[in-house]
Amino acid sequence: MTLSEDFIKRAKNIKCVIFDVDGVLTDGRLFFDLKEKEYKSFHAQDGQGLKLLQQQGINVAIISGRSSPIVDTRMKNLGIHYVYQGQKNKVAAYNDLLKKLSLSPSQIAHVGDDLPDLALMNRSGLAIAVNDANPSIIPYTHWQTSRNGGTGAAREVCDAILTAQGLLADAVQPFVDA
């Protein structure tokens, strides 16, 4: 993984990573059965990456425009406490999160894939797009993953931030020692 000097400089300050859900933690496709029950698919490597961030003292948050009980379940399983769903105004959730964590925008990374993510990306110290993000947001990002949303892109983000902060080896070591 090649990381630019700008990415490394920005990533060293990150204390919280905010992820969008649809198109970032999932592949963006929405599945419903005839009873309107919703289904989502999450990548196990992404979940492991989110846990690694938290284990190294970096907060993880979710801010999504849609609401889904499946997301609540997945985030609870991963130990993620900052979950904002159904956010028509994502900026209000962002501001609430900064206040709760006593962080400045330069300490926030935001990972998105489409136009509803731009307001948060533009307010964050590190703006990241997944590989298959809508092209209109790419000019506003500092880095783009090589993997698509829902297929390991979040894990790539986690590993890149941990690498920039010199924490990846510490995050991996417990698995080596197991």
C-alpha cells in the first residue's frame, strides 16, 4: 500500500473514523423481500479492521442517511457505540459526535461513496472515497481505496490509518502471539 506524505500527515492526527454504510460498509445494493424485509451483506475483513481501530484507541462511528435494524445489530456486534442512522442532515450528527468526543474536525476521517457524504468529507481532516465511489466526489477526497465498498475497502482504510500512525504492527501482534 502506497500512502502519500499528505495522507500520512493527515492520518497521524485521526482520533475517529466515520463510515457511511450503504456503498462503503456494503456494496451499495439494497435487497428487500416481498414483505419489505431488508438484507445487507457486510465483509468480515471490514469488521476486523473496525475492531483493530478501536483496540488501538481510535473511535469508529457510523453516520448514515438510511436506517436499518441490520446495521444496529452489526455495529453492536463490533462494539461500535456511535451509530447515527436516518440522518437527513448528516452535519448535525457530525457536530454531535465531535462534541461528544471533544474532537476537532482535523481529528476526523470520513469514508464515503456519494454526494450525501460530501458535507462531512469537506469538514473532516481526512476525506476518503471507496474505489467505486461516484466520480463527482473524487476531487474532494484526500485518498481513494483500491477496493470497492463492501468488499474490504473499510479494512483498507483501517490498515492505512494504523500504518500512518505506526500502530499496525501493534494491532497485528496479538494474533501472531495467539
